[in-house]
Amino acid sequence: MNYKLSSQLFKAAQGVIPGGVNSPVRAFKAVGGTPIFMQRAQGAYLYDVDGSQYIDYISSWGPMILGHAHPSVVEAIQKAAEMGTSYGTPTALETEIATLALSMIPNMDKIRFVNSGTEACMSAVRLARGVTRREKIIKFSGCYHGHSDTFLIQAGSGAVTFGSPSSPGVTKGTAHDTLLATFNDLDEVTKLFEEYQDEIAALIIEPVAGNMGCILPKKGFLEGLRELCDRYNTILIFDEVMTGFRLAAGGAQERLSIKADIVTYGKVIGGGLPVGAFAASDAIMQHLAPEGPVYQAGTLSGNPLAMAAGLATLKQLKKDPTIYTRLDQKTQQLHQGYQSILDKKGLPFKINRLGSMISLHFTASDVVDFQSASLGNNKTFNSYFHSMLDQGIYLPPSAFESYFLNDALTYNDIDKTLDAFSNFIKKT
């Protein structure tokens, strides 16, 4: 592949943007090399500034479940833009997408739209603290809930890549109120509840983790968390920024048959535009301003362009629920193909998958938490990433990220991906 113009653009970006990127994982620090600058996207493909085409397995880190530049989404954005890009007032669009979203997700009465997944998770924790009048929260090593101070304690993804799971700038007081647990370790969580019985406002978790690779909950783990939260009157928050509307129309709550008290959303719910949201019962949401004392606001919350894109995306998902079946089948095809190639080679590996989320780990150990995810052979992963990139396959540039498939991806694309992977394995 020719990366000449990307290299030039990256050098120029480094002069005016910290690290040359506006989100750390894009800098390729984990895998080495120069970030690829994209010019456009269509369907299942990305096109870079040097004229190369890539089969896309990140889908803008999850939002593009229908594929890039889906006609109905583009049309909705264009129509909204012609009417004005922001009003700072209520619009009927907000009510329409809220009503549709609530009809798709279980267990929720009301939803508040914000501008990002970070903002949604931050607001959810504040709301939980306001409802319970408690201060401490439990989070899990390797789970990433955005870059709010509360969550940058053993965060996954980019924080791991840069060797700073706890970021400078996070105060000791903030860290003191964040209790850390191991994903899939119910005994450890039980001990925290026993030690801090009346102090824990909320437990927040990615029900299916996506920032240390795709990591599934063990049987009984989420059920155990639900029981503990009920026993100690703690609010259970599911961070479904990744899994919401992706694993199923009702997200992980539906797919795994577990009900949370507050659920946060992002990515798919915005159709590729900056959107976050959090939803809960009337009993919890009545504490939120302007009805209650817990304050949350945003100048661009409910922005008409974002609402239009999100509404168009959710309408497609509700109109054609077989999208989820197709995505599951395509992801299974990729999984089985990878497994067959790796079995023949005899390399140690683990593949984790649920729905259209999947990750490959070059390790012999089961990958069930942050520690086991860290045991993967990063040198092999980096070679794998660049080999696939050179063959026109765009994967997440970090071993600590889930892949996200989209509906525009074809079985022919998967065959090409498997051919590229086979070429890599032959040289390994």
C-alpha cells in the first residue's frame, strides 16, 4: 500500500494537534507505523487519501451498523441540515427518537440525550449518586466508560495502549470514591459490597466488554451483580455505548436477559454523529433536572442533525430485525475461518465473539478479564495488523479493541479477509 500522503498529513497534524490525532488510539502507538488518513467511506469500505480501499472492521468504532453513508441516514441528515443545524430549543425530532428508542429497549421509561458516551456515563453516575445519596462506585479493570475523571482508574483501550491506566490529572479524592473490581470475578465484587455496605451508589459495567478486546460475561456473573445491587440498594448501570442497538434491538439487556437500573447509550443511537444517551425508570429519572435536583445540561444535546441520523438508523433496525441475524452469521463465518486457519498452524490463540463483536487474542489462556487480555502476544498482533492493512483490511489498531462488523459487509469481503489472514499466517 502507498501511505505517502497519509504520512505527510500526519506530520502536518502533529504540528497543531496533540499527537496528530483527536483520539489517542488513532495514533497507531500500539501497533507502530503511520496512521492512515481516510478521505471517504461507503458501505463496508474505507478509502484513504492515497487512493487505497479497505474492508472496514471498526465501523467507526461501532456506530455504522448499517454500513457507511447509508442512503436513508444521509438523506435524513441532508433534510435536517436544510432546516438549520442547531436551535437550542426543543424539537419534535427529540420526542420521536426517544419514543422509538424506548420501544426497542427493555425496562426503561425515559431517556435523556447528550453528546457523547463519556457524557452519558458521567451523567448516569451523577444521577445514581443523587438518587442514593452515596458517593462510591464500583467499576471493573479494563472497562472504559469515557474519559471522565471517575472512570480513568484502570481504564482499557487507549489508556492501556499508552501505559497509563490511571491518568495524571485525576485527583486522589476522585480515585478514593472509585472501587476497582476484576471483570468476571463475582467473589471480589461481593467482598467490596460487604466492606462498603452503605456507601456504594452504583456499579457500572460494560455487560460485554469491548475495550480489552471483546470479553463476554461468564455464566451467572451479571445475574450475581444484579442480585448484589438489589441486596445492597445499589444502582446497576450498564454501559451499552457499544452494545446498545448492536447486539440486539434491545442491546445486551435483551440479548443476555438481564435488567439494569440505568443504561447508557452512544454510537449506534447517533447513526455516526456525536450522540450519547442514558435511560432509566420514572422513579430514577424524576430526580433529574428540571424535574429534580440532579443537574445535567448540554448546549447541543438533541442536536437536530444527530437526532435525524439516529432516528433514521433506529428505524432501519426496527424495520428489518433480520439485520441482527445477518450480522451474527457473518461474524460466525469470520470466527470459523480464523479458527480453521489458526488450528492448522498450531499458533496459540483465543477468539471471543458475541453477535457482531469479535476479537482475536494471540494467547493460550482464556481471555476473561483485563489481566488475561494483557497476556496476548502484542508483537504477533502488531505484525498481523500491518499485514492485514497492507492487504486492504482495516482492523482496530490495538489488541485491546473489539472488531465491529456492519450489515454492508458481504461474504465475499469475509473470504478476502480470510485469504489475507491466511497469507499472514503462512509467513508467521
